Amino acid sequence: MGFEPKRCVVVEDAAPGVRAARAAGMQAFGYAPEGTGDRLAAAGARIFSSMAELPETVDPLRRRVVS
């Protein structure tokens, strides 16, 4: 799509997807609606448990990359 990996975010619910995102140089967010998301965190994701949290979770990152 023409974007630098550091400007991309990936939302994943599986550790292999988080590892792939991190290997590509992308920021990974781990969706863990049930449980702690330990496996996602261990793979390198920032954990969130509700899709309602996603905008506020991503926004600080967006501001940092755009600035």
C-alpha cells in the first residue's frame, strides 16, 4: 500500500500474527476480550480488551508518528 511499516498498526488476536507484524516493523495491538492476553504481550503486542478502547489506544501512537 506504500506506507512505511513504522507508520502501520496491526490489530491481532493471535500470537503468530503479532510476531509477523513485529518482524515487519509494525506496531502490534493484541485484542484480548477474555483473559489477560499474556501470549499476545509475550509476542510483542500492546494489549486491549474492548474494541471501544482501540481509538484511545492507537491515538497517542498516531500523534507521535505524524509529528
